[in-house]
Amino acid sequence: MVARANFFTREDDETLLEMLDRRDRCGMSALATARELGLTTGRVSGSLHRVDRAEAQFAEACAAAQRSVCVCAKAENCDGGMPRGWWRQ
């Protein structure tokens, strides 16, 4: 058995962005997102959980260091600064 490197493809990135868009902007459930994207509910739930956990850990680290969660140099790069579906363009 060959061990697979832990990396993500462009397609993986786009799929995760689609999941996040459907949850955060459209308010869709994991079940509805999974059906629409042709994925299992477990994959959607697990992926979104990992993102939420990483964001929470980052926010905790920022709070401990007494700094803002957003460290962007330009305001247009902060959360919500990109147009919907920017990764499809």
C-alpha cells in the first residue's frame, strides 16, 4: 500500500468553497449541500467541522496574543471582501 501525501487539489479547494458558500451565504444544511454537490453528508459535515475547528483555534490564538483575527493589510481582503463565487471566475 502506498501512503498518500496529505495535500489538496484545486478541485478539493473549490468543493470546500462551495460547501462554505452554501452554508454561510445560502443557509443550506449539510444534507442539502451534500445532495446538491453529489457528496456524502459525512464528507460535508466533516469538512465543515474541520474548518470551524481551525477557525476557532485561530481566533483563540489571536485573543491570547491580543490581536485582531483579521490581519489583512487591505480592507477588501477581509472576510466578505470577495464577491460571491469568486473562485469560479
